[in-house]
Amino acid sequence: MSYFVTLTFDLSDAEADDYENVKSELTKNGLYDTATGNSGKQIELPFNTYCGQFEESNNTSESLRNYFTDKESQVFNTCKVKGNLFVSVGNGWSWGQRQV
């Protein structure tokens, strides 16, 4: 089953390097600041928003949510930053993008 994971975050009292370090770690976990549509067109996501698609047959959206919430909390600790993060996981998903 295919799951789509979306993560967004806010850092407290962070420098530009802190954001780059977090981005590097998120990328290692399969989360990117771009998304690619069915047509192959790649779009940039809003600032501090990352997503990834995962094929998981033995997991539920809840277990993946817990996994990514824990994993990204570890990323914050590794990068020595604090802040808030939000993780959403779904299957049967669809996304859209508009510039307004």
C-alpha cells in the first residue's frame, strides 16, 4: 500500500545553517521539499514543508505517523534545534498545488 507522508515544522531561534542541517537529515529519511506529480512535473513545497511517498505493506498510517514523528524528533536532537513539527500520513491520497 502506498502512503504519503507530509511534515512541516517551525524552528525556535534558528540560524540558516540549522534549516540546512535539518533539510539534509530529512532527505536521508526520504522526505523532500519538492513533490513530483503524475505528469513528472516537480514543484517546490511551501517553506519548511517536506513530503515523501512510501510503499508499506506491513504498516498502518498510525504506525508510520509514529515512526516519522519519532524519527524527525531525533533529527531535531541531532541538529541541536528545538521547535514544533507536524506529521500527516495517509493512503488513497491526492495532492494539488496552486500559486495564489
